[in-house]
Amino acid sequence: MIATAPPSTAESTRTAISRRPFLAVRDARKHYGAVQALRGVDFAIAPGEVVGLVGHNGAGKSTLMNVLAGTVQRTSGDFSVGETAIDAWSPHRAQGRGLRCVFQELSLCGNLTLAENTRVMHRALRGFGWRRRAGDAIRRTLDAIFPGHGIPVGARVADLPIGARQMAEIARAFSVTDEPVRCVILDEPTSALGHEAAEQLLAYIRKAASEGVACILITHRLDEIMAVCDRAVVMVDGQVTAERPIHGLTRAALVGLMGTIEAQHDRSREPTAAPSGAALVVDDPGRGPGDLPIRAMAGDIVGFAGLDGHGQRERLRALYAGGRRGPRPVAYVAGDRGTEGVFALWSIADNLTIRSLDSLRRGGFLSPKAEAELARTWAERLKVKAPSVDTPILSLSGGNQQKVLFARALASDAEVIFLDDPMRGVDVNTKQDVYRLIRSEAAKGRCFIWYTTELEELNNCERLYVFREGRAATMLSGAEIGPSRVLEASFGGGHD
């Protein structure tokens, strides 16, 4: 085992559901051979209730949601929807009963348009004119959840940026044709959304709840749990260890229930100083009037911020492409791991070491021993939770897959590492470990160029470029960096 979390003592306190549950499971268990993904879980949700499900990567959250959605069959346990006991369950039956799921790994078909993807879920959209009706349905829901989204419903999904795909997936789940929406499971729904779109979604969740739609929200962004949920359910190692009403619950108390200590980075305590004689490793002349040039030295942690879709990702990729042609080795950590990061048929070790093959050669041949040792070393440093490095990567939770991609870059010889919103789906405790690792590597001379949609991550950066309308419009540094200042610059209030 690479990393394991110590089991917490289950608490007897349970929050009573005053209304009749829409769905409930009792003593739900799921085994994969000797691995126990769920170990006797009790869970229920009532109409109009918003429940936040929290826990570290590998705690069993996604497994439980897959059982509820019918994509995974439970090994044992009782399951009921309304007053009906459920034996065999499937996504089709779940859809018919009004249960929808937005998975962390997006399920839209890349070769189809948004309208065609809507037809895949909604079988009532058939016959003459179904494309127009499907397009109208997804457009209405997108407009309701994400006003001003600007997503063409006739576009192929593969041609859309990941944020737009995430919005489309969410809208498809909330769309109504002949079957009502009674409960929506949202697994890390804001992980690829910018700040504005995330706020729009949270507001819509509360609106849907006021109309009787139940929502299960899985997210590592605890502020979202505190903002919209009625109740928090904590999972550790395949078990529900605590339930609490949000009213009166503090963020610190919720973190404590998860069995972790969340240390906030204090810039004054842990300064990241560039090594003596540090060299300029990123030099970007800029792209037009008012577009600030991006420059970074060895040992720098430079951030890209601003509203999603304002050119940060494009600039990051352009710098990476230029870096690949330069004299210094570079690496890239993709935020869209499903299409740009993970080799789906490979093991953890194969995925982790692919960037370091040249250094693993012995006598002109690849050394399996050196490869396994490198994989184990960095999997342990990143606390990848898996039986071994030979485990297929798709058997890991989304957060653990992201850790492997991060380990791939750090295990390489790269002097400059480009981070494309790399913490999607990574739990609170692991984030703090990764932040410390980034600062440690920067102190040794590595340079990090970091695009993130999570404002709290910007505290790790010494210098920040805030993007607006496709250009780097404002630069902040040191004490200037803070959520209010970043938001002000994002909306055009900064000094350019």
C-alpha cells in the first residue's frame, strides 16, 4: 500500500431527516476483491435538501454516488427510492425515477454536439425535429444556470474548452423533458469552472432546492459546502464517520471532522526566495498593446488569475510550447486529465515515469528496476492511495489520478513546470502537502508558472498576472495578492 488514512471512530450522532427520504441506503457495502470501497454506509436525502459529501480522496464518496446512480452495483445492503425497495438498479432506472448524476470525469461524447448529447440522456427527444427540441432544452437550462455562458449548442463537445464542457454536463443533468428532475448528484462540479460560473451554479442549486429538487454536492472546496448545503456528511475509508447540520458548523470544525489539519500558508513565515544568481527562465515579450510580458526567474512561483476564459490557459500553453523549443527542460501538468493527462490503459508507474524515460536507461536499455523505484518514491511523496504502483490508473479516484500527473512532472528533470489548474478534485490535506512540495522545489531553483481557478491557491505565488479580455492586464506581487484585489483587477478595477 502506498498511502493509507488511519480509520476514524464512527460517531453515533446522526442528523434526522424530518421529511420522507427521496432515497436511502442502509449498510451499503462494495468490495473489489479484498479492497473494501464501502464498509456499511447509511445515507439518505430528502426532497429539497442539499447535502454536502466530504472526505479525502479514496474515502468512498464517488463509489457511493456510483451505487446511487446505478453505474456500480452494491455488494450488499438495502436501497430504497421513495417507499420502493430496490434490488437491481441501473442508470436507466435511475433516470426514470428522476435521479441524475454529474460525474467528476465528464461523460459527454466528444464527437457529438451539445444537442446530440442531450438526446443521449433524454429518450423522449425523438422523431421529426428532435435536434431543434434537444438544442432548445439544453439552451434553456444553460441560460437558467449560467446566464451569459455563450456556448453554442450546435458545437462539437471536443471543440469546447473544459469549463464549457463542465457547464454543458451540469445543464444536461438539470434539463427536463418527459421525466422530472428529483435529485441531482454533483461530483466536483465546479472543479473546471471559473469563479463567476461557480457562483452561478451554487445559486441555482439553492433555487432548485427551493423547488423540491434534492442535490448531493461532492466537493473539496469547503466554502461551497458551507455556502449552500443544509447538512454535511463526512466519509473516511469507506465509512460515514459524521453528519452535521451546516447551521452553526464552522469550516474549522468541518475540517476537524475529516481528521485533518488545514494549515494556511503564511507568506511571512515561509518565504520562497530564488536561489542566489537565479537566471531568467521564462521570457515572454507580450502579445499586443496593454498585454504585460510574462517573466520568471529560477525559483519563482508565478500565478495566472482572472475570470475563467480570459486567456490564461492559452497563454500558459503558448509559453509551454515556446519552452519546449528552448534550452531548459520543461513539464506540463494538465488540468483536463481525462483527455490531456492520463494514459488510460496504463498503470500508475507507466503514467508517472513516461516523462523520465531518458534518465531511466541503463546501458542503453530501459531499467524496470529504476522505473519502479522512481514511481514508488514519487507516489509515496504525493501520497497516492493505491495497492501498488502497478495498479491501473483508472481504478484510482480522480484526485489520486491528478497526484500521479503532478508526480510525473516533479519526478522529471524539468526546470520549469507549467501548472494548468492542477488541483482539480484534490482533497484539502493533499493540497497543503502539494503546496509545501512546490515551495520546497522552488527553493531548490525550479520555476512554476501556475494557472488556477481557486483563489486560495494564489497565496503560494510571489507574483501574479491577472488576465482580462485575453491579455495579462495587471501584475500583483507580495502583499498586493489577495482575493479582493484579484477580483477587482479581474473586473477592470486594477491599475494596469
